[in-house]
Amino acid sequence: MNGLLLRRNLERFFNEDIGTGDLSTELLFELNERGVAEFVAKDDGIFCGQAVIDMGFCLLDEDCSVEIYVQEGERVQKGDVIAKVSGRVGAILTGERVILNLIQRLSGIATMTRRAVELLGDSKTRICDTRKTTPGLRMLEKYAVRCGGGYNHRITLDGGVMLKDNHIAQCGSIRNAVAQVREKVGHMTKIEVETSTEEEVREAVDANADIIMFDNCSPDEAIFYNRLVPRAIVTELSGGITLQNLTQYKDCGVDMISLGCLTHSVKSLDISLRMKGVGQ
């Protein structure tokens, strides 16, 4: 994870939440009053967000101390203590909501990804994410997918050429679109083509695409289309696949199954922060 980008994002998130100051803590506690708090899992799942906790509190209190008891990608159970932070009470309570929002969402993504990997149960096919991420959180959300055992598709538009239906329609054909790109792209850049019919799959093969996506197809269609593609070409399955029907696509032979639901339809993992209080 890019530490500089994480720091910049956390600063932006804190500024959005704090405004000109945290009235509640400023009115209740002395500036240097110190305390201890614990992050506790309130549900079972996969933890993700160690760097968020560590860097987040240090931005608000450079003298704070953070102890992480659960590593990235590890399973937690309800009641487990994930981390402990010691420092200024004001800093802990001011940063609580932003940090919780982030680690709950990231842990939810990691949990759903792990569930998808386990449901598919196919070591030959990778579970991947998509660009259907929350604006401003893509780096973190794609990191959470990796923590859950999944893989990243393109992170940004410059990460590879992906010719979708509208690109192809405007160019007139898959063959024309791929040929135009081949004339201009460098040798390090892969070209992926989206297909939805047998005719399009065959055309993508003839055009020598590097990756061919089968979009919105049934398991039987996926098996059939995949057999049309030489092994030198990577195959991907996407569109209309959820955790509810994922097992139907096991052993269909594709290299990747990309799931938008990993980031756009995730349920955050329930995690709370508890101050230990005076005398505890």
C-alpha cells in the first residue's frame, strides 16, 4: 500500500469529519489527558486495516502507542480484541469514527472476498475485483481484496487496455478496435476484449487479444466459450455473478472471475472501539 497516499487520504478524511474542532472531547477532557482504548470484533470475519489504525492515530497524536493483535487477512471471532491504542483521550475519541468506518468497510471486503474464494473452491481460477469501487477509497478497497485472498483487476484506466462494447461499437468491430490499439500501444500493455457471443469470442481470438472476457454468460456458455480460446490467451468471466450463484461457475476453466459485488455490495464488519475508562 502507498503510505504517502494513505497519509494524504487520512488527513482529508479527518479534516472532513473534524471541521474546526471536536467540541465533545475539547469540552470534557484536558488536552494531555491520556487513556487506553481497544478495538473489539462484534462479528466473525477477516480483519483488514492495520495501517489505518496505526497511521490514523499517530497523525492525531504523535506520542500515541498502537498494538495490533490480529494480522491482515487473519480471521477474527466475535469478542476478539483486534488492537489497543494508548494516547491522548481527545485524539482517540476524535479519530474513532473515521478509523472505524475504514476498517469496518475494509474488513467487510476482505471477509466477502475470502467467502468468494472458499465458495468457488477452484485453485485454477482467481477471484478478482473490478473498478466498481467507492470514489476516494479504491487503493484501500483493492488492498482489502488482496487481504481476503483475491486479486486486483485494473486499478486505474492506464493499467491496461479494456475494449468494452461501446468501444467496439464505435470502432465497427473487435478486429478494428484491436488493430488500432496494437499500432499505438507499447509491448508491456495488455489488451482485453469484452465478448458476449460465440461470434465475438472467435473474432477476439482471431484479433490476437491478450485477454478475452465472457460477459454475462451462463456456466455452460462459459465452458463452451473457454474451449474456443487458445491457452496462451487469458480468459475472464464477468457480469451477473454473485456469491449466490458463484458455485455454478466452478470448474468452467476460465483464469479469472471478476466480481463487482466485492466492493459495491459489501456489508461492513461490525467492530467497536471501547475506552477502558478510569481505573480499568
